[in-house]
Amino acid sequence: MENLLEIKNLVVEYKNINNNTESVLRAVDNVSFCIKSGEIYALAGESGCGKSTLSKAVTKLVKPLSGDILYKGKSIFKQSKQEKKEYPAKVQMVFQNPYSSLNPKMKILDTLKEPLDINTKFSKNRKMAVIKQVLEEVGLMEDCLHLYPHQFSGGQRQRIAIARALILNPKLLIADEPVSALDASIQAQIINLLRDLRQQRELAILFISHDLNVIRYIADRVGIMYCGKLIEENVTSSIFNFPHQEYTRTLLNSAPSL
Ligand SMILES: Nc1ncnc2c1ncn2[C@@H]1O[C@H](COP(=O)(O)OP(=O)(O)OP(=O)(O)O)[C@@H](O)[C@H]1O
Ligand SMILES: [Mg+2]
């Protein structure tokens, strides 16, 4: 399998100004790893270790100080005009709280149609066909199209958010704590949905979670972050059975009922 995404010596810093003194926080510190097409790569590590910052760098929401991010072998900071336009469609995000990531004033139909209106010249019929297909993939009925986000349960809302993320046919989905706000039975459904989507679409997923049980179930490989650094990475079974770093062992020991 080819590398879809390569992160090379990435450094991201935040500058904070407090009482006229400027301080610099290195949120991502010289991180390198790759994600292959169709692979589920999980990032774990305690709160504040830089997981979300790293994903924001991949989606260009924050600018790294140094290092590089390659998508299909090419730096995302050296893209042609056309590649720049296409990149956001290829790398999509799903967040922890589906209620705040969906526009409460938009019907589901419009929520799903908007990315197609902005990014494609598809005919009305083709747009509807894409919307219906994606809805089916995420396990929702067509009659939900005329409802608003508040009319759904948390799990259904996360399905809608996933549908919107899929509508432009991405190659990489970044899921930042996608099930943390859901109760256990619904978590399992959404996790299985992501696994199915990976299978059917050969979708790569960067899966960010503090829940090691979920990671063990879904991920092919796992990277452990600590204070901005990627301190260990391996295939999932090796991380869980033969952790190399003391911190990884501590993290595994602190997880409930592994
Ligand atoms: N916009 C920002 N400005 C300044 N500092 C920030 C900003 N965003 C994050 N940070 C800091 O950068 C560090 C990494 O934050 P980040 O959100 O990437 O961590 P995380 O691993 O995603 O944590 P969590 O598991 O709680 O979501 C933290 O110390 C955080 O306080
Ligand atoms: Mg985070």
C-alpha cells in the first residue's frame, strides 16, 4: 500500500501573550509518521499532548513552524492552484460533538448538498444521487433529509456529520474523538460504521481518541504522543502486547478493563 499521508519532522508552536510577555508553546514537536491508503491510524495520548493540533496542521487550520506534510507524495504547502482547491475535499474531518459541527438552522438535505454546491458542477439529479447513496452508507433513511439536526439523537447526528464528511469522496478522514460524546452502545455502532466505510471506500482514517479500548478495536497501527512528541508507534497488537516505552505502559495500565 502506498503512503497517502506523510508527516515529516513536523513542529507546530503557539504564541501566547500574557501580561505583555510572550511565551511559546511547542504543541507538536518533531513528529514524523505515515498513513497508508485505507489504513486506520490511531493517535493516543493524554489531554494536551498535541493530537488535535497535529490534525489541524494536516487540514491547514494551523501553520507549522517547520517540517512537511506530504499528500500522495507532494507537499501540501507546495500545491498547484488546482491541488489547493481539491485538497480540502480529499481530507475531511469529523469532530467529537456532532451538534456543534452541524448547522442547527439547516435541514439535513442542505447540510449534505452545500459541499456539492460549492465544490462540484454536478447536475441537480446527480447531487441527489450522491446524497442518497451516502445516506444509505451511513445507515440513515431518506426521510431524514427534511429534518433539522435537533430532531436526531446524538448517534444519528454523528452519522449525519460523517455523511457530510464523505459527500466529496475523501481519501482521508480525520476523526477527532468521534465517539467520546456518545454512550457505549452508540459508540460501538459508530465505530463499526467507520470500519465498514474504510472497507468499502478504501478510506484512510486518522483516528484520535483517549479511549484505548476503542483504539484496540478499530486501529491498524497506533502512535503514542507525549508532550508534543510521537514517542512510540507500532501495529496495534504490538502496542498493546509489547509496549516499548514506560509512558505507553502507564497509559495502558490506566485504561479501564482492557
Ligand atoms: N489556539 C491555541 N492557542 C494556544 N495554545 C493552544 C491552542 N490550541 C491548543 N493549544 C495548546 O497546545 C497544546 C496541545 O493542544 P491540543 O488541543 O493539540 O491537545 P490534544 O492532545 O488534542 O488534547 P485533548 O485530548 O484534550 O483534545 C495544549 O497545551 C493546548 O493548551
Ligand atoms: Mg484534542
